[in-house]
Amino acid sequence: MSNDPLLQPYQLKHLTLKNRIMTTSHEPAYPEDGMPKDRYRAYHQERAKAGIALTMTAGSAAVSKDSPPVFNNILAYKDEVVPWIQNLTDACHEHGAAVMIQLTHLGRRTRWDKGDWLPAVTPSHKREPAHRAFVKKIEDWDIARIITDYADAAERMQAGGMDGIELEVFGHLMDQFISPLTNTLEAPYGGSLENRMRFSMDVLRAIRKRVGGDFIVGMRFTVDEAQEGGTTFEDGIKVCNTWRDSGMVDFLNVIRGRIHTDPAMTDMIPVQGMKNAPHLDFAGSVRAATGLPTFHAAKIPDVATARHAVSAGLLDMVGMTRAHLADPHIVRKIIEGREDDIRPCVGATYCLDRIYGAGEALCMHNAATGRELTMPHDIPPAKTRKKVVIVGAGPAGLEAARVAAERGHTVTVLEAAADPGGQVRLTAQNLRRREMISIIDWRMSQCAARDVDFRFNTWAEAEDVIALSPDVAIIATGGLPDTDVLETGNDLVVSAWDIIAGDVKPGQNVLVYDDAGDHPALQAAEVIANSGAHVEIMTPDRSFAPEVMAMNLVPYMRALQDKDVTFTVARRLMDVERDGNQLRAVIGTDYSDYRSTATYDQIVVNHGTLPLDDLYFALKPSSRNLGEVDYDALIAGQPQVIATNPDGAFQLFRIGDAVSARNTHAAIYDALRLMKDV
């Protein structure tokens, strides 16, 4: 038996957890019709196969009809959920993993125009800023109904074979009762802390009456809201100890803070550039004060931190949730002594931002996550070894090289720059986003272990590729900034890349015109603002930086709001002309013929990239498929077999921004789903 603290079993009531690593409940938004069907099962099963001790499913599974599925939640209030839960639990139990689910009523943390269009309820009329619903103040009959709904849902989960349930008590209805910030009721459910706890105690009693004393029930609780007027640490400990003394609660899943706004949520669930494991010692203090089995997850991305959490007695079970989106095989790699092979979570939080934007959870640099039914996490070897030539060592090219090398092919990568990384290397110029370079470093390490031949400082021409006699040629040359967006004066502007890379120094009165809505505009604005200049960020859209999304926007705002920065929306930059040593901008709008002018000493444009595709088109006539992609085969996960030009010597494909300006995930997904069948 290993002496590794992470690999020691843990006894939770009657349940033996085979190690100390878990994923906490999270809703990846994979349900279909509110049910955790095959995609959902495959996602959790992948982690179970790799040795995780406990996989917690369904962040915020809804217990009531008036808890609308704002995150595409599992509908735990429907009887039809039981067989789907059974399929999921059976699949994970087969590999020795325990399975639990989080049940909740969202209260005010939802919208009335989702689901069945029922009013959101909470113990006050106070709206949650994040979801914007003006709420109904809960009535006595609502309380009685919802308590029964919790018990019904718990009974369904027990019938579906779950090892236990967790009740969500941060930001959702149960916590909205406990927190003095959101409870304005009178007795018996408002006023004193004892009264504010009454709802959670009534729910626990109803659940225990239904599922018995042996079924595991835990609470995910914000023990300290970390806001004036909210639940204090002392009050939080009183709540925990009351639950403990009742004998109805078997574990605590501890967190600190609030989630009612994007900044508050980002402090609770930190993104890249923020401190790792910021609440770990806090969780340890809760464990010491309550004596209850204690779980916790909040930016614990690496094995060393997880190991410390257990060995130092801070946690009984350590949650590595986003880390398992990046690499579901963490436990297996620890057991096999392959920690260096673990694909690192880079804190990009593309996963959560997509969920909060009504999308599905996807990992920035693991395109197989959430696609387990069609995309492999382990790359199988090819039957026939081929020569693969890849041009470009950005994320698309490196993923193509990694997958091709794992298939057993002979791989050569030609890169014009001195270093790998492409746009990711540019992104990492921002110290807050330097974790992004791990996307590149991990792939370089994987490629080095498989003898990929890299040739840097090599500007590849068509004859250079042909001379290598490839069976497959992949063009991953990326793109260059497109600043040709004006009616006149395009030669007078610079790109966001110019500023980020340091090729152009910031001016003193700068317009950053963002017509793409993604990171480079804000990243350039941050560089300019840090130089002491005035910055105006302008967009023709109705909101700025829509592609950056909620949680990733928070660090930019914190970096910019104390600087001389203004934001202008719904304005389009039309023309630029010289005005002495200044630049005169003509500014319009898509909403009318209105025009205005303003003067700046520098204008920076962010408008995506244009493909660097000359090499692709030069190679196209010599290729067997003339560059054509069979989209039906690609989507179905089948090999590419088009041979439009039988005399061609190789297959030719282009991926990533060499096709069109998208993002890192799209580039990596292009490479994986194409190369897995080569």
C-alpha cells in the first residue's frame, strides 16, 4: 500500500472511499431534457475509471418546479430521473467510485423566465444581481411545499443508487434563509439565528424521515459570507455545530464568501492569476472547530497542494474539480508515478464562464472533456505508421503533434518563431495570465517524450514541406491581426498585439477600439493604463468584451477601474485621419446616422485575425484531398478518406486560426478530432 496521503482510504460513515481525491458537485450543463443521460454518465464514468474516490454530480439539481434550470440543471423533482441516476451510479460503482449528488432550491439565484415561468422565491424581496430576478417573498405554503420537495428528491436519489446527497447552502435558498443579508422574514423562519436555521433543520428532518439514518447527507456551506452584515465565521460555526449535534449531517463541504455578483463569485472560485487554494486554511479551521468530516474545493489545481491539504489535517477529502476537467486521469497518474504527465489546469475558467453564459462546460485545453462519447482522453495507436509534417507550433499545431505522436506517427514540426506558443505566448505576457503558458509547456513535454522533431526559426515554404515526403501535412500557421476595419485611415492604427508584445509603446491619450470582444483588447488596455495613459475602450456592441465572459472579466475590471479608463458602448470607429501630431477619429453608431469626432494620439484596433494561409494554398494542388474536409466524417469521429486528386502525394488540412479567428479551445478541438483518426 502506498504511503501517499492522497491514496489512503477514508471511512465516511459506512462508506469506504478508496482515496482522498474527489470532484465536488458542479453542473456541466450536459443534461438532456433535464436528465443525466449518456453524455452525463460518460463524463463521470471517465473519472471513475481513472480511480477517483468520489465523484459528486449535478451542482444544483433542482428539487422544485419553481427552481428553474438556469444552468441546465438536472430536474430532481421528476420521477423519470431515477433510472438515469441509476445508470450513472452503476457505471461509476463498477470502477469502485462512490457517487453523490447535490440537491438544491435555487431561490433567488435563477430567473422567472426559465422552466415553467414560475416566480423565483426567497425570504425577502431582495434581488440577486447576477440573475436579476425580482423575487416573490416566500410564503408559509411555499416553505411547506419545498420542504416536501427536498424529501421527495432525496428519496429519488436513494432509489437511483446514490451513495449520498449534498444540500447546497451557499447562495441558494437554504443559505438565503440563514444569511441576515437575504432573510427579512419574521419568526418562526426569520429573526434570530436559530429561526433562520429552522428551514435547513426542517428540510433535514424531512429527508431523514424519508431516507433513514444510514443514507449519507452532507452540507455545502459558506461558513463565513465575508461581507459586513452577513453570516460571520462565529455564526457559521454555530450553524455547523447545530447540524452536527442533530446527528442528521454526515459531512461539511466548506466554502467562504458569496456568489451574488461576478466579483464575489470570482473571489470564492478564483480564476488564473489569483492565489491558489485561498480558502484552504479556512476550511481547516472549520474542520478543527466542528470535528465533522470536511471536504473543500477552490482552485486546488495541483497534486502537491492537494497532498498538503490532507497530510496537514486541513481536509478529509480534497476537491480537484476544475483540475479533473483538465485531466480526468489524475488519480491514475499519481498511482502510476506519472504526476509529470498530468495535464495542468491553467485556471482559464472557460468551463465555468461557459456555464454562466448558458453554455456547456468545456475545458480550455482538453477538448475531450464533456465529449467522452466521441473524443478519447487516451489516444489509441494507429495501425499504420505515417509521416506527419505540421507547420506551426501554437496550441493547434502542438495538439496535432501530440496526438499524432501518441498514435505512433513520425512527426516533424516547422515553426517560424524561435519559441513555441503562438498567441498563447502573447497572452502570457500578462502576468495575471501567465498560467496559460502551461498549455504549451505540457504539450512540448508530451511531444519531447515521443521524439517529435521540432525545427524552430524555420519559415516553411511549400517545397520545404514537400521535401519531407509527408503522408499528412497540417497547416497550423495561425493568423495575423486584422486592423483593416475603417473606411479610411487603416494605416494610422496599430493592433492590440503590437501593444501587448511591446512592439509599439503606448501613447498618452489612447483609443482601444474593440470590434472582436475578446481578451486582446482588454489586455492591451491594461498595458496602456499601467503606463499612466488615458484609455478609452470603445465597442460597437451593446456591451463590452462579450467573449471574455463573466469571471474572466473580473480581474480586468479590478486592474482597470482605479486607472484613467473609460468605456464607450454602441459606437463604431468609422474613419481616422491625421490632425497635426494627433489622430482625428470619426465615430458613428449602428443605430442611427449620428456622427461625432474625437482626437487621440494613438488608436489601437482589436478585430481578430486573418488566416496566415499562403502555405496552405500553395500546397493545395499537390495534396490528395485538395484540402477538403469531410465534415460528416469529422463530426461522426470517422477518418478522412477524400481523394479528389488521386495523384496527390499527401493529405492536407489546416486547423485553428489558419482557418478562421476563433479561440484556443477551438484550435485544440480542431487538432484532436482530426488527428485522432490519422
